[in-house]
Amino acid sequence: MRVLAIGDVTSPGGIAHLEKHLWRVRREEKIDFCIVNAENAAGVYSYTPEQAERLLGAGADVLSGGNHTMRQRASYGILDENEALLRPINYGGEAPGRGYTVMRVGGVRVMVICAMGNIHIEPTLDAPYAFIERALAREKGNYDIAILDIHAEATGEKLSVAHAFDGRLAVAFGTHTHVPTADLKILPKGTGYVSDLGMCGESGGILGMDAEGVVKKLRYHLPDRFVPSKGAPTADGVIFDIDEAQGVTVALRRICF
């Protein structure tokens, strides 16, 4: 089966871009399943219930999250109600929502896990390894392939998590830094990996945001409002071809539209 993973949606403009193009891309690339990281879709802070429905309608099968997901209290209800919406699994049981889901794609059971790193990222959660381990053990026999979004700042941490579960995950992709990395690879036991998918939003600024506000904050350490940059929107992602019988990746490549 063929899976498309799209990097962090950074603004409402990114949502509109997917509404315009994602179904076409799915048809042209023969995509069976699509995961979109939506943790910045409202413009830095998560997404509203309406925006979540728009992204699902645009062609996403699962929305994964990250360090900003829980900042949008208006979405707590939909996180509980909709199994296609994920927040990092290592928030623990007191947080609304869920850290993984299992969905059927034809005759294939796809498990998607969302986890967050804990190096140079806030809030600082417990390390993700034990949470991923428990989820895979709990659902043993209930899925055919497992996919992980590891939302983290440190590349080494992302790669460490991928190696820890090499062969047990079909795919482990990184999100959060909004910069597409060139390290696509298949790990020794078959897990398809990339350190960061990139982003989906307006180009031309800094990580999807207008450069002036970001420079002011970093240069003068004064609070400033981040607004989307003014360039044409683009979407970065990776396509993974998966042998569902073996639960491993056999090919992967970048896509930008």
C-alpha cells in the first residue's frame, strides 16, 4: 500500500492549499492512506473543530499532533470524539484524546501512533519509548502495519526512536522543525524513515511565518505576534510504499506540491 505523510500545516492558508490540491495528488499518486500533521493549522496553536473537519474533508485520513495540540481548548471535545485526531501519546491518560488509532484501509489495518520527543521542546513530557512500546503490545494482533509520527526538535532523538522500533514500525517520520530533510532511508530491519517531512503553508518567510516578526523576537527578545508569510503556499511530504504482508517499507520518496 502507498502512504502519504504531509508536514506540519502552519496556517489556515495551508488548509486551503490542501483543500485545493490534496485529492488530486492522492489520485495521481495512487495514495491509499494520508496522514497530515495539523498541530499548527490555526496559525501556531493547533486547530479548531471546523479546521479539523476541513482537513479531513480535504483528503487526510488521520491528523497527527505535537507540542501545540493541547493549546486549543476548543478542540478538546473533538479530540475525544474523533478517532482520526491524535495528540502525542506521552501526554498520558489525563489529557483529552488519544495517542494512537487503528483504521482499516481496504483489508489492511493501519495503526498510527503520535509521540513527542523531550529534548529541547516544551512542554517536557516523559520519553516516548515506553508509551510506544505499550501501545504496540496492547494492539498486538489488531494491526497489520504501524506508522509513527515522532514530533521532536532533536534529529538524534527522532532517529533513536526509529532505531528502537526498527522492524516493528513500517514507517517512522519526524515532524516539528518545518524543514524537509534529505535523509530518507530504510533502516536495517525495514522501517522507512525521514527526520522531518517539512511543512504545509505559505513560503518565503521563516518556517511558514512572516520573517519580520520572527527576527524581532529572536533579535530583541521581545514578544511579537507571528503571522503567516506572504509567499505562495506549498506542501512538503513523503510517499512510503509499504509491503503490508511484512509490515515494512520497500521504497520512499519526497513530494512537494
